[in-house]
Amino acid sequence: MEIDAAALKSKGFFQQVQKDKFSLRLCTSGGTVATSFLKKVVDIADKYGGGQVHFTTRQQAEIPHIAAENVEAVQKLLSEAGVKTFIGGPRVRTVVACVGAAVCKFGQIDTLALAKEIHDRHFGRELPAKLKIALTGCKNNCAKVEANDIGVRGVNHSYQLYFGGCFGHETRIGRALLPVFAEKKEVLELIDRAVNFFADNAEKGERLGKLLDRVGFDEFKKTLVAKG
């Protein structure tokens, strides 16, 4: 049986070390899901994944050990249930968030609501390289926002933005964009502009931090906060 691993990866199936097995990664933006979603995950894991579910460091539910010959059947189940899979590659990845002010007594902003808005605006958008976004509700920084291309931190019930962070083969700390922003609408607009700037200026495979090294953070900041 010939396996097109690249095509399957674009649909959320990641080839394991065992060449005939795949891990199915599902879309769980913000780290919060409905119980109906969990029930479907359990159904698929019990029937096709050996009864195991893994949760990744970026809050994704992943079902390992799916045999290649069962991929099509699993895709049919996902389609019928309306469950979306993770999208990898050079795109806006799933938004990561702590529970924020809706749950946590330390939370300064509603991270879950904001994560959903960002996800709806940008998730899966094709770009020159991958772009990761994370939100954290307070100074405890549970979501490690400075280690993402774009990060948002709650500060005194307002929003602090960071740009250019990265964690992986190369680690770098994102830089803060001052001042702290009081309006969520402005934060969403700045993120829109940042993603558009990245789409228009980055070279293939170039992460946002590398782009900012090349064009200059001050130039990026001017473009970001320009009116009109």
C-alpha cells in the first residue's frame, strides 16, 4: 500500500516512527473543547487508536496508532461529526491560551474569547512559514507567550503584545510592543496587521523573528501602529 504521508499531514495525520501508523491531531483552539468533542475523540481512539489519547504541549488532542488502512474510515467519522483536524505546515497554527479571567482568579483578560476571535480570523491561513500565537491571562504567563511568533499577555485588565518569539530548534524571546492596549478591538487590529505584514514580507521558511531581524523591529512597529 503506497502512502502519501505529505498529503495526509496536511489533513492532520502525522506519520509515526512506524511507517504504517499515524497520529491524528485535532483542532482544539484555546485548549477548551465541548464534551461532545471528547466523546468523539474517545470513540475514535477506542476503535482505531488502541484506546490512547495524547495532549500535545500546544493543547492539541492527538490520537496515536491509527493504521494506514483505517485513515479513510476515520476521516469519514470526523466529517460526519464536524470535527476539524489540526493544520500544519506554513500556516497560522492553532491558538494556544490559558483559561484566563473567565475561570482563573489571577486572570486579567478573557483569553478564551480572544483566542476564538483570533482563531476565526486567521487559523489555517497560508503564509511563507508557520506562525504561532499564544495568549496568557496574567503575569504568571502559563502559556509562555514570549516564546511564540505573536503573544498576548493580560496586564492590569489590558493587553501587552509580543512579537518574534520562537521555541524549537532555535529559541528566542519575543519583543514587547508598547504601550499596553486597553481595547480588545485595537489588539485584534494589530494582530491582523502583523499577520498581513508577515504574509507580505517574509521569505519562504522565514519565521517572524528572523523577518524582524532583517527589516528591523522599529520598521515593523511603525507599520503596525500606522493609522489609515
